[in-house]
Amino acid sequence: MSYPVKTQYFRPLLLAVIVTVFASGCVVQRNPVSGRKRAYGYTWEQEKQIGSEADPQIIAQFGLYTDEELSAYVDRIGQAIVAKSHLRRADTPPEFAGLEFHFRVLDSPVVNAFALPGGYIYVTRGLLAHVQNEAQLAVVLGHEVGHVAGRHSSKRALQGQLGQIGLIGGAILGQELLGLPGQDLLSAGSSIAQLLFLRYGRDDERESDQLGVEYAALAGYRAEEGAGFFVTLRRLGEQSGQSIPSFMSTHPDPGERETSIREMAADWSARTPMTLIEERPYLSRVNGIVYGEDPRQGYTENGVFYHPQLRFSFPVPDGFQVINQPSQVAMVGPESQAIMVFSIASGQTSASAAGQKMASQEGLTILDRGSARVGGYPAYYIAGDAVTENQTVRFLSYFIEYGGNVYQFVGYSTSANFGTYQQQFTRTMTGFSAVGDPAVLNVQPTRVSVETVRNGGVFGNVIGTRLPKGTTVETLAILNQLNVDTTIPANGALKFLQ
């Protein structure tokens, strides 16, 4: 949960985006890459609209990484790639050539990149930490530009791959009275990008790999460097016990991609100069980037969630998974039988007013409500039922005034299961309290530190004991795209964590 937070997790805008997708029918238009006409799920103008409407939702869910120089650097490389794409060529039709691209760095530790139609490209700080040079980043960005240029989302829409959104949309509609996300949206791996576009086919991924290499090569980058990043993906998957990282489950295997990227790059090297690697400039840009979870935005320790910047804490029930996002903290019970959501009640100035506003909504049956004090602060609670399309959901909600904000807890389950979790809901909500412990308030994240190794040596020996708590030598080896027994030359640059 980032500071300041004034947005709710889902707004009617997301539903409008979903409706936009389904309102579109079959259209026949040109493909910017092939130049041929084919059927699509929605028009080019609709693709641009979907991207522009979904972009604020992506930002609300993940948050933007607050490093303007790094963001400008990524944008500069991205725009150089776009300039070599099929959307900027002499024979590009005007409707495609005028598309503006937006490159965002998301404040997420997950190693990921994705694209929305309409020219919105996202990379995470987790990915940037694991990339080793500009050439690798150019291939990654080129891959995502390829999804936009190839109109892959629109192709999948036509093939009916977005049918699941109807179910997800129903889950949202069924629970919007409580201001809550549907259950499927609370999984640790969920994202609005998955909501809107689900999965590209493997053929689309292979085409985007091909385009990523092509665009990077034409921009002058040594595109075979991109293969090194896919080695990193494979190693991350192996380290986590998965043959392929979960976010890559619909992509070709990283080992296959490593080989194919080298082959495609070799083909392009015979046609155009490919000399740019730019490792040192890249490493200087990511020096100091946050690595892993940022505790300043909230962290859980010994069964308590702490938020240093907003200076509060509350207990987390045993067995509940905490999903900390910029606009909310979700706590999901075993087998998703119970869910709690903590957020700021946007636009509210008092707990009682916020509670009474919620209680006045149509579709809610209020069983109990009243004023209270939580942690010494004014509060208001509501208990009641909300009828969804399939069943009755029972909920408990607390509104708490603190630090100039009104915070809201909502805990809910089915009527049949609510009694099992009511005590846990109450304990968490009434356990909200202010934090004054300097050890909590002054906590700092782990950051990447790029340093020159004067004397060189074997990587494992060079790292020595400089390992943050919970970090292994293999983790740092993957971060540097090296093996533990690799010999580092004198004056070589390494990424440490501190």
C-alpha cells in the first residue's frame, strides 16, 4: 500500500473497459506487421480506447516507481524501438503511424513486462533489476511493442479467449455494493492485464520474440544479448521450483526462446550493424533500484501488518495470505473462504459519515451498526448482508479516523461460513493502532548497489558474506547473470544487495 493512497481498488471504469471489449464485434482491418487484412475482435480505435482506460487501473494496482530519471531512460529506449517498428515505416498507414506509445516502470518486485493495446508498455522494477544491459531491455521492449503492432489482443478477442471476463465481470458486479473485488482478482498473481487480455497464444509470443529481435537490431542493439535474459527467467523458475515462472506459463519455454533469439539475431547481424550493448550506462541507471518488496509501503512481521509511512499496524489472522497493493491490503483466508480488504475510504472526512453512506446503499441489509473507538480513534462499524447473483454474502466493516484519513476494513464470507471467521475479522479491525516504534518507522528497503570489483576473483568468493538476510549466493548470481563459480575480471562491475 503506497503513500498517499486515495484510490479504490476497482472503479466503474474497469467495468466500462470490460463492457467496451464485449461491445465490440468482428471487424476486418489491416495488420500493421503483415500488411494484410484479417478479422479482429475490435477496431484499432477501440484498442486505443481500451489501453487509455485501463492504464489508470494498472497504475492504481501496481503504482509507478518514483524515479523520474529511470523512467525517462526506459522511455527513451522504448521510443527508439518504436521508431524502428512497423508502426513508424514509410509505408505505414496513417491511422497506425500516429499511435503514441507510453512506457511505464511499475513499482513491483515481480520480474515481468506486458503491453496493453493502444501503445501502453509496462516493465517492473523487478525486471529492470535482473536485466544486465540496454540491449537486453531493448529486446524486451521490442517484444511488447510487437504485441501492440501485431494486434495480438484483438486477435485473441476474436477467437473467444476473453470469454472468461464475463465471469470475472460478474464477480465484480456481484460484490461492488461492498466496494470489493471479485475473489478471482485477489490471487497473488492477478493483474488487470490478465483480466483484460488473459493469454496470448504461443504463435503470438513467437512473433513478438521475432519482432523484438528485429526492432532491437534495427535500432543498433546487439540483439543476441536478449537470450541472456531468458536464461535468467529459466534460472528464476528453477530457483522457485517451477520449470517456467508462472507469469511465463503461456510463453514458449525460456530455453527454446534463448536458442531462437540467438538464431534470429545471427540472421539480422548479416543485414544490419548491431553493436550497442551499453552495459555500464545501464548499470549506472539501475544502481540504487529497490529490490524485492519495499517495506516502506507495508510489510508483515510476526503476524502483524505494519505501514511505516502511514504509521499504523493491525494484526493478520493466522492462515490468511496478505496481498499488499498500492490502493489496498487484501487478506485472503484458507481456500479463499473469507476475505478482508483494508483501504482508504476515498473522499470521506469522518468515520460515521462514511459508515452511514455505506449503510444507505441499496441492496444491503444492515444487521447492526454503531459508533465505536478503535485504538483510541473515532470509528463506526456495520454488519450486514449483501445479495449477489449466486448467494448471500455476510460482511463486517469498520471505518476508522486516523492521520487525516478515514480507513475502511471490510471482511466478508458466505452467510454459512461467516461465523467461522467473525472473531478473526473483529480482532483484526479492532486491533488497528498507531505505530511509533522507530525500528518500524525507519525501515528501509533492500537496494541494488553496482560496484566495481578492483581485484576480480571467483564470484562466490567476491560476494563473500555480503548477503542480506534470506538471500543466497545463487540469488546474487542470477541477479548478475553469472554462475557462482564464474571468474570476475579485475575492475568488473557487479550488482550487490544492501
